[in-house]
Amino acid sequence: MRLLSLKTVAITFLLVLLPLSTAFADELDSGDTAWIIVATALVMMMTPAGLALFYSGMSRYKNLLNTLAMTFVSYCLASVIWVAWGYSLAFGPDLGGFIGGLDHLFLSGIDVNHLSGTIPTYVFVMFQLTFAGITVALVLGAIVDRMKFSSWIVFSALWLTFIYCPIAHWVWGGGWMGEMGALDFAGGNVVHINAGVAGLVLSLMLGKRLGYGKEAMFPSSITLTALGAALLWFGWFGFNAGSQLAADGVAGSAFLVTNTSAAMAALAWMFAEWYKTGKPTVLGIASGVVAGLVAITPAAGFVNLQASLVIGLVAGVLGFFSVSTLKKKIGYDDSLDAFGVHGICGIWGALATGLFAAPFISGQTGLFYGNPKQLWIQFVSIVATVAFTAVGTFIVVKITGLVTGGIRVKAENEIEGLDSAVHGERAFEI
């Protein structure tokens, strides 16, 4: 009788406790909310501050302001498009695994009391908005110096809607790629492979800059680029650690491995360049930092410290040879190496996630921990992203050209410089 009564008490206790634990799981957590608000601000800074300085410093002096303007307008467009229809397409109710529904146009159905996990949905919307803003801005690196400003505006709006939103839904919004089990913690496929491939396609369709390969095209300010890289590094802690959407141990691990990979990649790029050219350049160190940040992005919440060292090491060497050797052999004009850094290192990071995902970090297992299937899933996700982005970007560029009467600036404007020809301004008094 006593045993029976104990069982009865235990069952009664569980029946009461389980509903309570479920209710608590759906409650707002002020710590998580505060952290994601800060993380969102960090990621926002990455585009109109970090990336703007990083890219404009690498552009030629006569196009510095044009590069800044195109970066700024990318973020502004993303901010409006995301709250109007982008969020709904990416995170609305799933339609066939491909796209979200239109239930949340202009954030319809969402109010201040609506939660996404333990944070307000408005905060989640803003966090994801910053990802959309930086992704389209990354594409810009492939085509500075030669694309019409009006064409960039039209391209950005179309690309965000028809390329970025579907892939974001595939991975994070309940689409087929996430259901397949693809691991992309903070944007290997969604952000970096997507932007890198789009940049390559756009650069090929635009054609090479006038004088490319025949005349020197010096960066306007390595100082600005180095400062931009430092701001990107700082903001990336929000990018990766914030993607856990909670202030917990996994977020702390993501913070740690993000810093480690960036530092390791910077050293690897520096030594590779030093060995090959005899000079360790500041531009190379800054580029190495970004290569390491790109590569760790899809893996940040899944891998341990040791793996981050390997990921960063490979990213630094791979990034350097992609920029210094691969681009020259193939002969494409990727102005600021968007494909070489984001596309190539993003692919490496996605594959590395399938290799190094450790079950004691967040429960996911890669090849080196006994799950070879995960590497295959990562490979399929990469191929699908590359194919969709390449074909989709080609179509978007064609439509943009029809709307704006061609996407390339006039030759005389390119020679004069777009700061003066387009904006009527100049960055430096010379």
C-alpha cells in the first residue's frame, strides 16, 4: 500500500510539474532579451560602420563615397523590406518547405506581447533584419567601381525578396533544408555562400573594370579597411553568439570559438602571404580576420575550441590562395574579393560543421564524432544554395537591367570616378 501511495504521489507531482515547466519555457526571459537586443545592435553596426569602412577603404579613392553610399542604402532597403514582407517570407507559415506565407506582412499578427522562444518577437524580427542587411551588402564587394547606383537599388530589393528570403526560410524558417538536418548556426549558407556566389555571378555579368589587369588599382585607405575589420570582428560576437537566442553556455562557446577562429585565420593568412610575397601586409591580416569569422559562422554553436583553431587555420590559408591565385587563374574581376573570402570560406565553414560538430556542445554530431551522414547533408545544402543563388541572381540581374536600362555605369563616369559622377562629392581633398 505504501509503495502504491508513493507512486501515486510521484505521478501526481509530474502531472502538475510538466505543464508548469512548459508554461515557464514560453515565458519571457529578461536576460535573454537584454542579450539579444545588445547582439542586434552589434550586428547592425557591422553594415553601415564595419563593412562600409572595410569595403570603402579597399575601393579606389574616386569611388570611396559611392561604396559607402551603396552599403548604407543596402541596410536601409533591408530595414524597410524586412518589416514589410521579408520577415513573413522567411519566417511565416511554411509553404511546401520553400517559402513562408504572407501572414505577417508589415508584421501583422505580432504585438508587444508576442514571443519567439524566450524573447519578444519584435526583438527576433530586428535581429534577423540585421542579417538580411549585411548579406546583400556583402554582395557589393564584388562589383564596386562599375555598377549604376540606381541598378544597385533595384537589384538589392529584388535579391533580398527572391533570393535571400527563400534561403533564410529553408534553413531557419521551417523549410526543407532545416528539416533535412542541415546545420547553419549563424549564416554559412544563408549569408556567406549566398552573398559570395551572388557577387561572383554579378561580377561576371557586369564585366571587368576598365584597365583591370593593366593598371594598378590601389586601395584608397588601408587604415579605413583595418578599422572596418576591427568593427566587423567586434560586431561578429553578436552575429554568432547572438544566434543562440539565449544567454547560455552555447552562446558563451560560440563567443569563444568566434574569436579564436578569427585570430587563427589572421595569423594563417599573414604567414601564407609573408611566405609567398615576402611581405606581411595589413590588408592581408585584416582579410584573414574576416575569412576566419566567415568560416566559423555556420559552426559557431556546434564545435569546440580545438575545432575552431583548425577551421581558422584552413580559412586563412584558403582565403589567401583564393584571392591571390584562384582569381587570377580563372580571370574574373571580383573587386574586393567577396567570392574569394565569403563564398570559398563559407563553403569551408559549412563542410567543417559537418566534420567537427560535437555532441557535447549542442547535441549535434559530425563525421569525427561518428556521424558521416551530417557531412553529406552539409554538402547537399551547399550545392542547393550555390545552384539556387547562381540561377536566381542571374535572373534578378537580367530583370534589373530591363528596369534600369543596363546595370553598368558609362565608361566616362567610370574613368571620372563615381563619387563625382554620381554623388557630386569627393572623399579626399587632393
